[in-house]
Amino acid sequence: MIPKLNPELALDASIVAFSKALVAAGFNGDIETSYGSRLAVATDNSVYQALPQAVILPRSTDDLVILTSLAQTSSFSHIKFSPRGGGTGTNGQSLTEHVVVDLSRHMRNILDINVEQRWVRVQAGVIKDQLNAFLKPYGFFFAPDLSTSNRATIGGMINTDASGQGSLVYGKTSDHVLALKTVLIDGNVLKTHKMPTYEAEHRAEMPNSIGRIYQQVLHSCREFRPQILAKFPRLNRFLTGYDLEHVFNDDLSEFDLSRIITGSEGSLGFVVEAKLNITPIAKYKCLVNVKYDSFISALKNAPFLVAAEATSVETVDSKVLNLARSDIIWHQVKDLITDVPGIEMQGLNMVEYNSEQQADIEQKIAELTTRLDTAIADKTDGIIGYQLTYDNTAIGHIYAMRKKAVGLLGNTQGRQKPIAFTEDTAVPPEHLADFIIEFRALLDSYNLQYGMFGHVDAGVLHVRPALDLCDPTQEALLRTISDQVVALTAKYGGLMWGEHGKGYRSEYSPAFFGEELFTELRKIKAAFDPRNRVNPGKICTPYYSAEQLVSVDGVKRAYFDRQIPIAVKDSFDSSLNCNGNGLCFNYEENSPMCPSSKVTKDRRHSPKGRAGLMREWLRLAETSGVDVLATEQQLLTQSGGISTLWQRIKNTLAKRQGEADFSHEVMEAMEGCLACKACAGQCPIKVDVPSFRARFLQLYHSRYLRPTKDYIVGNIERTAPLLAKAPRLVNFVLKRKLTAKLLASSVGYVDTPLLSVPTLAQQLNKRFSFNLAELEQLDAATRQKTILLVQDPFTSFYEAELVADALNLLEKLGFKPILLPFLPNGKPQHVKGFLRQFAKTANNAAQFFNKLHTLGLPMLGLDASLVLVYRDEYNKALGNNRGNFNVQLLHEWLVEQTLPKANTTEEFALLAHCTEKTALPATEKAWQLIFANVGLALKPISVGCCGMAGTYGHEAQNLENSKALFDMSWRAPVEQYSTSKILVTGFSCRSQVKRLVGDKPKHPLQALLALL
């Protein structure tokens, strides 16, 4: 039995009082002070960790004004705050031990657009891809293109002056900011935009903090302009921290205070709104993927590509390419970057051309390809081949791979992981190749592995050395290398923070700027934030302040991780390896990635949040003297039984009375998980929440009683066959309102599905029956035509007509299908953490299937969520005892068969199961090919989660979220195509459509049966 776990870090009393005072003052946002909520924002995509005192999530500008005004009162004037957006920073910019103010949950509104004047006004929490999806129908986009665009907020982009791909043409975020609204720490609202200098001088006379700010910035940027121009490098990506250079135009006639705020990393105030200019979407695009024999060849060739008038030039090295080959993304790009026979591809430059005129782009491409052909023929410049595409979808897939590079590097095997600390160096592009040669020599001198990718057109390369920071010696190396890289970038006229901001690297600012200019930065900070209360320690401290900047030596996640035994870390590597890249925060409603994160907008309910909670639980368990692995082993081999029942009852009663236990917070996050396993397929690190969730549930319930619904779900594979013996009686009872009310109130179960009538046995009438002895005696010709169909509990007992249709389809195709006897699969047990029982179920099934495997007959299953358990969870539970049996999904087998033509030419829409298409990314293409082979059209529709996910949608506590998820991406296509024209591969999905729309759609095999 696990003990009660309580973190030692108590909440400051003044924070509790401040939270109560906020509510009393009319604050409408969320205030979270639980350990789990604070832990969820204690990390970002950097190596650092800082636990805040609270997380405050405003809903409006008024909420920010209330917060900052209240913070001015004497009781709370000591409290410090840090703004936070998407939390994707690589250098700890938004991390703090104080109070996090998170604008990403609620402030996501697009407020206004003016197409004629080409601008849009948004709240700070709007996500970059969300904005571009809104702009696309108007023919525009917001140009700065960063790799985290599906979760990065506009506020975060402003505060880091983000740029990304294509910046030579499109510039940085600051080049697109027309106006900002910022709430200052004293409660004043500062509105900034470009204005005549005389107007700024007039505002400098205002008798408040706004006047003080204008006065100081005018003085610093005008009086020290010669020094500024002399000191600041001429780089496309230069992030100053405070952009002293561009506040004025060249002749000093115009002044724009917004330039100081962009790139300020939240250290000056809370940006709440932005007016942004928007760019027309180019009508014509072409991407040329140029292949090289070495990465250095790719770098040295970049200036030539830029000179060829490319819009952007992105690069990746062989390490990133090789990692991409094992990722879900590879099936989408493999035909666009094929290997060159006989030559290893060590580098790739992705060269994009955009144009308003087709003739213009074709001329540029023709000139480029002629020169590339010559280089290949002459074997010069290291160019070994190229491919080009004009297809926008294909171009998007290539860039999706490039955007995944950060996460892919994090999936490197071993304890040394490529980490962010020198990952955005910037030097003049003409010096990039020489700089990288020295950079690589530096890393090679320490025998480090590393991956490289980036924006070679701008001289920015992302280099992530692989270190194990749990080793104190290697942690010290982080400091050594950081110092050396700062010196190396200076040698080549560049700087260390070329794209991702300073954050914990702020300590290098004084040496870079020099005392004179750094003093001016501190005076500007003092004008905005005289008491160092807004993101303290970042960029600079206020003038006269004795407080210190943060340092690259700051507390890192590894400090906490090294408190977990190595054996435990290796066993729970799926949670411990999360590097915080935040891909699971993906806002896209038609993406299957983490539906619970989308519907709650709560960071705890994301794979990153759950992984962080799990790793902290493991740390606290270790510090409490718990041998987690030994406890698990005991639970797998022994039933708690009566001996622990009384103690679990007492613990559960104490829980209901409010007794604190960090395990409850972890449990809350785990209960919100749909166990869809989209994270395991889509996360580049392969964070597999359902796997460690099941293990946690088993441990948790060694101390606390299980709810009744867990036993109902966990035993459904045993009860369903019994209930199916009297389906009409069972259905009659379930249809009664009183029964539904009792199930909802006492068990927490709603909309209980009805059993199939007639049953599967009645529909088949002893056809397709199984006889092992007969199968063993089959002759070779009959064996070639015999197919074994594996049953699952959901289709066999709740959708029997589908199983019957599958058998009839196989027979219609000329095969001899055999229905195997129903054998529990174990997935419901695994989902609810009954791992001891699951292991027994898996072992029984594996023995049976391995005996059939020796017959050499294909075994097919119908529902992906069950079939995939045989491939994943069985391997983990049984190891070598799993055997070699293979159960295919119907489409995996059908796509290899010769099929007859259909008797019609109908067109259907395909809505695939999220578990299926993330674990098997070729699923939709396979079904398309099957339908094309029989003369039918099938159009895959991009949808996220339907909201059912097994029994998740039937649990009362999840009902509202289940419906909201369906409305997000399923309702529209279901209503557009109607249930008669959509085909749905997942049992859960078909059930959800029937529950919320009224009609049940068919499985693709049912359409084939009807039309062949």
C-alpha cells in the first residue's frame, strides 16, 4: 500500500489572502493554488523548473487591471508576477517562483479585422495557427512562422519577438505589430503605436507612470543612439531584450514605444491586446528539397540559395532526418525526400519560393534547377540530388517534419538527451558554415552528440548538445559550453540568443551591451517596473535595484529527477522523458492530439501536465521511502483482499473529509484522460499517458477504494456474454428511466448502451463456427482461403450486425471465414488499472492466439482500440511470453487483396478512429485505396476525438466534456454529409454519433458488403 504524499512546500499566507481579495474585488478569471496546477506551469521547453505560488488566469483586460491595482495595496505590494502564454519557451522566460499570470486559457478572442487596411486585432492568448485559420478565408496570414505555431500565443510571440521561417522576407513579430495594449504593474493601461516624435514628447509630460515611461525611453534611445547603432549587430534575428534601435525611425521623426515591449519577455507589463498587420497569401508556392553529402555542404550552399531569391531556406541534419523516419510524420514525407542510391544523405535544405505570378516562380525554379543539375553532374558543392513539389499539402507535411525537429531530438535513445541552452545562435549568414565548423569542434572536444536544424538564410541554427543533467558533472558542462558559445558567437559578429530570447541567459546581457547601454536598459525597466515585480530577473533589473538576474546555473528539472532511482526512471521513461515541447497543447480541433487538453484548456489535463505530475509523484514517493517497483510487483502478484480492505475504507473516508494527499491531484488529472493513446502516436517524445496512467491507478487504489463503475467497466468482457443470454430483458430494464436515474446517481454511468438483438449467435445460426481439429486438418488450397475473425466485446455484443457483415463480406469475396470463440482482450481492465487481472487475461489470450498462429491463417479484428492492445500492452505486460501471433485490422489485410468492382460509383466520407489513425497513420490511405480498387470514392475527413473513447463518454463526470468534444470537430461533418454517407471505423465513434445525432453510421466494410 502506498503512503499519503504531501509536498513540503506550503503556500504563502499572503498569496491565499491575495486570492480571496481578488475574488472580492470582482476578478472573473480562474485562480489556482493547488500543487498540481502550480506544477503544471513550473516547467516549459527549457531545462529549468520553478514552482510558482499560484496561477492566475484572467478573462479580460479588466481582470488584469483589478489584479495590478490590488497588487499596489500595502498588503500585497511585495507580490511579484510573471506573464505566461503557450509556455513553449526554451530558456525559462515565463518560469517564476512567484505568481504566474496565464493569458492563454481565456483571452483567445479575435476582436476585429480590417481587410482593406490589412490589420487584425486580437487578445494576447490567441494562438498563431488559430489566427491564420481565421485569416485564411480572407486571403491573408500572420507572417512570422515558428515551429510551435499550433500552440504558441500571440502574446508570447510579441514578448519574444518571434520570427521563424521566412524571416528574410517577412521579418520578425515586431515588424508586424501596429499597436499594443499593455497593463502596467500599477494598474494603468498603456496603449502604444507609431506616432510623431513630438506626440511622444507631449505624452512624456503626463504626471503618471506612462509619462515617466515615455520620458525615459525618449532619452535613452535618442541620447545614446550612436552607441546603440555601433553596438547592435546587423542581424535579421537580433533580439535586444529591449529594442532600443527601432523605437525611432532613421531620421528620428517617428517614435514607437511598442518596439520596446516586443521582445521584453514579459518584464515590462502584461500585453493584453495587439493590432497586427496581415500579409496576403501567395498564390503560387514551390518547395525544392536539396540533398547533400554532408551537413557542412548544406550550410555552405545556403548563401547561393538565398542569392537565388528564395523566400526561405530551412535546413536539417541527418540526425533529425533519421529520427523522423521512426515518427508518425514520416509516412507523409518519405516520397518527397527519397534517398539517393549509393550515397548517404547527410543534410537537407528546404528551399521555398512564393510568388503572386506563376511565370515569376517558374522562371526562378528553372534557373535554380539548372544550376542544381550542373552541380550534381559536376559533383560540386556536395549536392547529390533534389526534389520539388508545388503541392501545398505536401509542402505542409515537409514543414510539419521540420517543426517537429525539437521534439524528435528529444526522442533520442539513452540518458543523454539533446537539450536547449545554445540552440538559437545567430551569426551573419556568410559566416555560418565557418562558425558551425568551430561550434562542432567545440562539442566534439567534449565527445557530445548533437542535432542541428534551423534557418540558414538568416544565419540562425538550432544546435542541441546531448547531456544527462542528472549527472552533476554534465550539468556543470552546460555552464562551460554556454560561456564558450557566447565567446564564439561574438567572434563571428553574432550573439547567443538569436531567436528564442534570453530567459535564464540574461546574465550574459551586461557583458554584451556594455555598462553604458545596459544601464539604459535598467533605467527603462525602472520606468515600467520600479520595484522589479514583473517577471523579475529576466533581461535586466531596475536601476538602483540590488536584486540579481537569473542564471544558467538556475535550478533545473534534473535536480528533482535525480532524486528518483535510475531503475524507476527507466521503468517510467515515458513520463520522465517529456521535454516540455508542448506539442500536446495543439489547439487544432480536428487533430486527435489530447482531447482532454483541448476541451479543458487546463495544462494539467495534457500529456505534458500528466507526465509532470507523474514524475513529481515518483519523486515524492521515493523521498517517502516507497519502493515503487517493488510495490507494483507485489500488486501484480497478490490481491489486497480483506487484509487491506479496512485500511482502504478508512483512507477513503478520510479523503471524503478533505484529507490532503498529492495522489488525489494526480488522480484527478489521470481520470480526465480518455486513454485514446493519441499522445503515444503524435508526441515526438512518445509520451504514453495511458500506460503510466494504468500503473498509477493500480498504485492509487492500493490505498483507496475503487468506485463501482471501475468494476463494471473492468469486468465488461465477462459480464457482456452473460447479459447477452437474455438481451431483451436486459435492454428492457436499461430503457427504464428509473434504471437510468439509479445508474447515474449511484454508479455514475449514463446512456448505457443496449445489447444487440438478435444476438450474434442468432444472426449467424451456427455458420462460420470454429473447430480447431478441422482447422488443423485443412489442405493447402482450403488453407489459402481460410480467414479467422477475432471477436471483441463491443462489436460482438453491442453491434453484432457488424461482425455478421464482416463474415458475410469475407465470404462474398470468396474466402472461408471462421469466427473465433470470444476471448476477453483485457483493454477495459487496463484502462481502469486492473493490471494484475489484465496480465492474466493477456496471458490466456496470447496462449490461444499463439496456438492458432502455428496454423498460418490470417487473424483479423474489427476495432482498432482492441486490436492494438495485442501489439502494445501485451508486449509490455508479457514480454517474451507474448509470442509471435499477429492480429491484423481488416483494412490492413483487405488492402493486399484483389477485389471485385462495385455495382455503383457512390462517394463516401471517412471519419477514422483517433487511436487507429495515430498508431497506424496509413489507415485512411489504406481505406481510400481499398475503395478505389472497387471503384468507389472515399474522402478522409480530418476530425479530432468524437468524445466517447470506450466508456469515457458514458461516465457521468465526463458527459459535458464528451459532448463538447463531439461538437468541436465531429458534428459539422456528420451534419454536412449525413449519417448515410459517412463511414466510421471506430465502435465508440459510431456509438457517439448515434447518441448525439440519432442515426448510427456504418463501418466501411458494411458499405463494401452492400455495394460489391
